[in-house]
Amino acid sequence: MRNEPAPLLSAARIAHRIRSLAREIDRVYASGEIVMLALMKGALPFAADLMRALRTPVRLELARSRSYGAGMVSNGRPDLELPPDEIFAGQHVLVVDDILDSGFTWQAIHARVTLAAPLSLRGCFLLDKPSGRQVPAIPDFRGFEIPDQFVVGYGLDHDERYRDLPWIGTLSESSP
Ligand code: 5GP
Ligand code: MG
């Protein structure tokens, strides 16, 4: 059994926001092609829904970033596994992640992908938790600003659980 998270964002609200976010992104790229770099595992549901809502043509790439073990606090040095630099060189790259929290992951990805000489590099986050910031980081696109609470569902996990929820909820530190 797992603890039931307290509802924060319903599946319908997420779907509605993704449609409007897709229009914001389409306006910026004006139908050029983008390389969407989705960060595993948490961004997979978001990237899958966002790419289908965009009119901008997308080439999908995956990266793996790990900053958490079983705990709820970032260790500050995310491990990155990225596609080869040729994938990004001369391309409009849009990094897609589930949540922008401390900023460590986005800072590390930004620095690493910049070395590959993309034409442009932006970050799109379903959730933004500005209160968690430990390094300066501003999302180019974001779905929702949320308060300083640990959230799960719609790709976000706690110790690999809850990713399968179609909605997002908050989990308290005392939950098993
Ligand atoms: P940052 O490096 O900005 O602290 O956070 C990026 C990563 O931390 C996210 O991709 C996500 O995996 C994890 N993260 C940050 N806040 C939360 C949260 O509230 N819930 C969950 N499940 N993961 C989080
Ligand atoms: Mg993650």
C-alpha cells in the first residue's frame, strides 16, 4: 500500500495548461523545428503530452538526470547522461523537465548543452517551485508555479513510486 497524496493539480487542469503552454511555445519558434530534450524519468508524461500539443515539429531526444536518491532533497550535483553533441549543434534545443526546484539540474544541463553549440537553448518546466531555488534559474516556459511542497504524480516520483498517477499531489515528509 502507498499513501494517498493530497490533490494539487487534476489531470484536466494539467491537460488544459499544456494546450495553452504549447501555443506559447509555438509562437516563439514560429514553426521552425526543435530538438526536445526530455529528462528521464520524471518528464516523460509531460514531454509526451506537450509534443503532441505543439504545432512546431519536434525531434525527440532523451537525457537522464539523477539528483535524488530515496530522499526529498537535491544533492546539488546531478549525474547527466546526454546524447552526443552533434544532436544539438546548430539546432533550437528545448529542454523539458517535470519541475524546476533548486535549479541545479537546469544549470548543469544548460552548461553542458551550451558546449554543443546549439542555435538556441531554452527550458520548459511543467512545475516551478521558486522557493526551492539555490542557484539563479529562470524558466523560459512553465506550466504552474507551486508552493514549497514535495509533489508526486504525472511522472514525479518518491522513491520510484507515484509516477503513474495521472494527476499531481503533495506528499508529506512523514508519508511512508
Ligand atoms: P532541481 O535540480 O531544480 O532541484 O530539481 C530538478 C529535479 O528534482 C526534478 O527533475 C525532479 O526530479 C526533482 N524534484 C524537485 N522537486 C521535486 C518534488 O517536489 N517532487 C519530486 N518528485 N521531484 C522533485
Ligand atoms: Mg527528475
